[in-house]
Amino acid sequence: MMSSSSSVSVPRLVVAAPSSGSGKTTVATGLMAALAARGLAVSPHKVGPDYIDPGYHALATGRVGRNLDAYLCGAELVAPLFLHGARGCDIAVVEGVMGLYDGAAGEGELASTAHVAKLLRAPVVLVVDASSQSRSVAALVHGFASWDPEVRVAGVILNKVASDRHEQLLRDALDSSGVPVLGVLRRAPQVDTPSRHLGLVPAAERRAAAVEAVAAMAAQVSAGCDLEALVALARGAGALSCAAWDAAEAVASSPPPPLPVPTPGAAAPGPPLRPERPRPQSPDRLRIAVAGGQAFTFSYAEHTELLTAAGAEVVTFDPLRDEQLPEGTRGLVIGGGFPEVYAAELSANEALRKAVAALAQSGAPVAAECAGLLYLCRELDGQPMCGVLDAGARMSERLTLGYRDAVAVSDSVLAAAGTRMRGHEFHRTVVEPGAGAAPAWGVRAPRKRVEGFVQQGVHASYLHTHWAAEPGVARRFVERCRTS
């Protein structure tokens, strides 16, 4: 899954906070943009499964925002995936998740910002909302800096500071903490980004406004933070003694998918496939369509890279605007997003809905996660959808959120029955029924249940998974596209 081990040094730092809402997204995104404006190639990263913040990171840096999730991918892949994303960059900025020490529920430090910082051997800059405190800030910073001796809290940025007098009180209090103040930011409404039922509105849905917001963040960070000190801090991070993750090697080293069972009278299958590096791209590569646009913004960059490495030509289409699937489509991937926000527009594109249904009915492989699941239902909030699944979807007042330990219940285009994978749920919708005659996954917690649908070549589920943890998923999907 990785090239031979080596020692690689990438300047890096982690932007964390005592809790959500402290301003770490503003600081991390603004710092990325400010450093990029200085001519540095900045590698943007986000701790955890969040899909939205990386969209703003991409605007700030001009590079794909990537996630580092020790729960979904395993701790052993965090540093290799980081190095993969940071190839050719001058510096990397990693935005944390929730509070510094908050991780997967009941799993100790697993998947917390602190855990990822330790795996990356990266210094941490703590962003503190100082709006309602003065001297107490020193106790708070001291507590976070001393809680885990393996986590190096190397600086603090004070956010939402009211005045020069307030700033002086905070600096005086922190003088004896041993943690230097690397920035002070005043309250600035222009850097705020609008939110709705699942958090920030994705950058892709408000492109012009998002560009302006990122520019405002960069200006605020440039004016209020010591960029030279932050860069020096990042450059002090030591080398990582591992190699970068490589999609082609990951696919080649994954177990070959089982061959289809021959039908009576069919020719016997050939010898088992051997793991080998996928062939270079050619004009006749298998075409797999991936949903994009404003309604489907949730995806991990590694999924496309793995599909490409497995021999596919990946083509993006927009279900809001494109009336047909890309010509020659042999398989379809519909990831997460906000179809509930665009239900009327998705429904109005009847030609594409029929094309998706026809592809699914032909037996072609279709992988749908969360938003994709809703799109394949009969209807969403009363609006007709693709009708591939005999299920209805609607908005709910209840937020479903959390990591999941899952096992494949049914053989599918993604996984053989019994395959264990970790995933994440994040939605305010309900699908009824929640599972088909052949469910996709069995989930043990927070309650034991089955969910999702496997029928013909369709695998549809609420569960978001990260294929870097199980690259055989991409290989299996491409092979099923080839043989369907």
C-alpha cells in the first residue's frame, strides 16, 4: 500500500481548539490562504470525516483538501496518507476536529486531533475563544498543554478579542504559561460562513461568497498572526519514518476480487487474478461516472485515485444539470451531499433520473452513500427521485451522527459478505424501510441493526466509508464494472 519506507520531512502544524466553535476553521483556512499568497505550496488537511471544511481549504490553497481519520483508515495510515497529500508542498496545515482531545466515543484518544498530532509528530497551535475571559485563559491553556505530555502545544492564537485592553490582559496572563501567543484576532463578522442542518454550507454551493470569505480569513490571519513564527514552528517538525501512501500500490496489494460464478453452459473461468500494478491509462479504459455538483459535494479524493489505479476512467457529472450520464458509463458512484436542499431540481431532471434507473436495472454496478441513497429512492420529501429502490426518504428533526463498526451482510459490488469496515453516519433524513431484503451492512452500535440495500449491482447505504482502509473495494467495483 506504500512505497518502501524512508524518512520524509514536511514542515507541518496542527490547528486545534479547546472545543468546537472556537474559530479553528477560520484560523486554519486563513493561515492556508495567507501562506499560499506568499508563494508557498500549502497542503491542506482535516482531522476526521468532515467533508465540508476541506472544500474551503481547497479554495484557500488550490489543492485538494484531504482528510486524516484514524478511525476510518486506521492509525497506521494517517502518516502515509498525510505524506501522499503533501507531496511537492512547502508546508502542511492540519485543521483539527472538535476539541483537541475529543475522539471516537468510548475509544479514548482514537481519531482525536491530539491522536493525529502525535501520529504526525506535529506541533499544535491552540485557537482559544477569548471573548468571555481574561486571566482564566492561562489556566485553560496550561491545562490543555499539560494534559498529555506527548502532545506539544507550541503556541496559542487568541480569537474574538474585544479590544487592545482585553488583549493586554490576556497576554499578561499567558506570560507565565510557557506557551507563546502567536496571534490575536479581533471579532470579524465578514469571515463568518453560513450554516444549516449539517454545519457549514459547502463552498461549492456559494462559490463567489466562499472565495470572499476565504480572502477575509486570510487578511485577518495575516494581520493578526505572526506568520514567520508559525512557519518556523512548522519547519521544526521532525521527519516521519514512513513512506507516502500510493493508490496503485494499494490496489495491487489488495486481494483480487472473486471471479463471477459461471452460469450453466458458460465457459469455465480462467486462472485467479494475480495482484499486479494496474496498466497505464489507455483510450479504452473502463468509464465510471461519479456524481458531483452542488448537490453531491461529499467525497474523499482517494476514492477517485483508487478507481483510476484499478483501471477506470473517472468522469464527473452533475445531477442538477446533466440530462444524461457520460457516454459509455459502465459504473456509477453517487456519494454524499445535500440532495434534500435540491430535491425539486433533482426531481425536475427527469431525463437523468431515468438514465440512472436504466443503468441500475441493467445490472451495472452502482455505489451510493447517504445522499446517493436518497437519490435512488422513490421519492425525497414528496419529490420523485430515481425509483431504483422501493423506499421513501424524508427530512427528520433528529441528527444521526457517529462512527460505526460495520460488517457486510450481503455480497455486493463493493464487498463480500463478512467484510468488516468502519464507517461514519451524518444525516438528518430517514429512509423507510431502512433496509432491503438483502441489507448492505450490519451495525452493532449504538444499537444492533441492519441497514442499506443490495440488489443486482446496486449497493446503497447511509454509511460513509474510506476506501483507503480497504482498497480491495475499488478493485472489486472496477472488476464488476468490467464483467457486468
